[in-house]
Amino acid sequence: MIYKINSEAVGFIVYALHLGEKLSLGEFAETKEMDVLQVVKLMASEGGFQAEPKDALAFFLFEDRAKAFVNVLQVV
């Protein structure tokens, strides 16, 4: 799994790529064998929100929070 953080005008969007494809929140949870609620709780604990694009994982106002979220996902 590869994680990509894109800088946008209003914050930072985290994408999860698996086999070259961007995963939605549901697809990500399924791939990681996690419950969607579990992923959302991790996202919220780092100050994130569900991302607007369907092929994105999370949205953060600050880059350091986006990086912290990615770090947590890499451990899980």
C-alpha cells in the first residue's frame, strides 16, 4: 500500500494506492481487513475528515496531521 498526500488550496488530501489504483474509504478498509468505522476513528483522532473525492481516504487542514494519520495506518 502506498500513501500519497496532496496539497490542496484548503488543506491536504490523503490517498491510498493499491496496485496502482486509488482506493475509496470502503475499498481501503476492505483491503486492510479493517472496519470502516475503525479507519474513521483513526482519522478523527488525528483531526481529519472524510475526503470529498470518492477515490480519496481523508482530508486534513494541516500537513503534519495528514502525515501522522499515514504513520498510524502504516503500523496497523
